[in-house]
Amino acid sequence: MNIKQTDNACIAHTYARFDVALVKGKGSLVWDETGKEYIDMAAGIAVNTFGYADDVWAKAVAEQAATLQHTSNLYYTEPCARLAQMLCERTGMKKVFFSNSGAEANECAIKAARKYAADKKGEEYNVIVTLTNSFHGRTLTTLAATGQDVFHKDFTPLTPGFVSVPANDLAAAEEVFKTQKVAGFLMEIVQGEGGVMPLDKSYVTGMAKLCEAYDVVLMCDEVQCGNGRTGALYAYMNYGIEPDVVSTAKGLSGGLPLGATLLGKKVETVFTPGSHGSTFGGNPVCAAAAVSVLERLDDELLSEVRRKSALVFDTLSGQPGIEAIDGLGLMIGVKTTKDAGEVIKECLANGVLVIKAKDKVRLLPALNIPDEYLIKALAVIKQAAGEGTA
Ligand SMILES: Cc1ncc(COP(=O)(O)O)c(C=O)c1O
């Protein structure tokens, strides 16, 4: 089969795919249909937490698939219950709602905030404040939450009730809190699609205080920056805040579709039977995979993420053609003098997969990438960024 030709003929052209058809992977290595090997520094956009076809992960998936693959949410299942218990124990949150994607995890977060405000202050308290340059998903509501007009074009009208304010500007958010009927505030602790920008610590802690003062539901979108990616289990833990709601997906299940919305004390009882739901949410196979991922995201692994992060920053900082490095843990954006697209193309030609975030080269390797491959990949990135710019 000609994979690329068939794909182009039959699949909606929503993705600008690289000219590569991947056929198999193992750990941080992946091979295309011609047998060419790549070191993967993107992990399926922060999804493959332990790389491709990881033995522990694959066993958990295979065993659950061979035991009980789906039941509907009309019945209890062990993987789903265990996963929720682990998430609550490790975060202090009180309840979990499972879905299938980041966008759905955010939809649930937004519904939780609106329901809390409607119950407590009245339905007119429905405004959700988000940040400019944010990304929260592709449904019409999460597009409304996304503070980047480029994603809105041609899809209006979007869900009403969303206001975006500049990141790291406490006064701008407070002005909206004061003048509008606000239900919730949603932020990515590290803006991923927006260019891998960690928010200022004083802003994050300041917003937590403001939300408390105005009784606004504080929501962290940890779809990309969660699940160990920043060297803490969830990125908010680096900042010492306690959000009311945390949404996550991507790396949680290590390569299967699973979204989770964690509900803290403030909102733990907002949902009642019938007020929200999802056919596949908490599917036993995805949940068993996530249990196996979470079991391995221990202190040792997280400290390895921080060590590897330092290795990336140390190796690339100050190198020819590299202007700046932003990020946290293994969620890193490299600003290059050369056009990022050109650097990415050159890396691909030289056997390294990296992706783009705004005008930066974005690195999101598997959390357990061996040093050997990390060092090799960094050498390729350094060369691609540096050639002709020194
Ligand atoms: C921060 C953030 N939120 C939400 C989403 C949407 O997730 P999904 O594509 O799983 O719906 C993404 C996807 O990139 C994301 O990075």
C-alpha cells in the first residue's frame, strides 16, 4: 500500500504532515517505511510517556484488552476505580471525571466551573477567563477558551462567555473579575502550543489568591504539561498552588486516548447523575494503561526528568544559532536564529524528530529517553541550528 498517497486521498487535510510514514517504534527510536531510524524528541506531542511499545505499558494494555475491554459507564470496573484513586491520592483532589481527550477534559472543567457558579451565585455568573496565547482544544467551546484568534477564524460564532487577558498581568485579570460575572479562570502553567512559555511564579500564585478572593474556580489545563512532563507530577505542583480543577490527557495513558478532569473540594459535588457523561470515558484498557504509567511516575523518575532537562538546557544554551531556551522539565522550546521550520526539516533529514511551537523548535521526548539518544539528538539539533549562522 502507498501509505502517503492513500492518506492524502482519503483523510481530511487538517494536518500538515511531515513526509514520513512511521511503521514501528521501540522506546525513543522509531522507523519509517523505508527502514530509516529516528530518535524521537516529540513523543507523539507529549503522549508516549515511556516511548513506543514500552514493555510494561504494552503488557498492561494487552492483559486488559484480553480481559475486559469496555463495559460502558453503567458498570463499575477496577482499572477505572484504581486510576481515580491513584489520581486523588497523588494530588489531593476529591473526584475524577474521565473522558477521551484534552478538549473534553477542558469541556468538563468549564462545565464544572459554570455549574459551581450557577449553583452558588446564579446562572449569570458564567464568564470564563483565559489567557491570550493559550491553547485549550478544537471543540467550539475550547476554541472559545483558546486565546489565539488564528484558531477562531471561520468557525464563529463560538460558545459565548469567554474573555482572554494577557498572561502575567494580574491587574488585567482582576479588572475582569471586578467588572464581569466570572465563574472560572483557566490557565496552562506552561503554555505549550503558545511557544512553551512557563507562566511567572508570582503570577500563578497571585492568580490563585485572586480566584480565592473572588470565589472564582481556579482551573489548570495540564493536558500537555501534566503527567511528569515538567519534573513534577503536575506542573502546578512546581508553583505551590492548589487548583480547584485540573484537566489532563496526552501523557496520562502513555499512548491511548484518555482525558481526566480532577475536581477539588470546591467543585467535588457539582456533577450529579445525568449532568455529564462519556461513552468511552474511563475505558478499562486506557485506564489500565494509565495506571501502569502513573505507577512509574515516582520521585526517582521525576528527578531524572529534571536532570535530563538540565542536560538539554546546558547542552544548547549559548550555542551558535540558538537565541533562547524556554520551558520546564522535558517540555522545552528552543528559539533559533534560523527559521524553526528549516531546523526541524534538517533534524528530520538527520534522523531526529522535533516539532514546532510558534516560532520555536519544541522538544517533548519520552520521559525515560536514554541519555545516549538524548545526547545524540541534541548534537543533531545543535548542528541544524548552527550551520551557516555562526
Ligand atoms: C494545553 C492543551 N490543552 C488542550 C489540548 C487539546 O487536547 P486534545 O487534542 O487531546 O483534545 C492540547 C493539545 O495540544 C493542549 O496542548
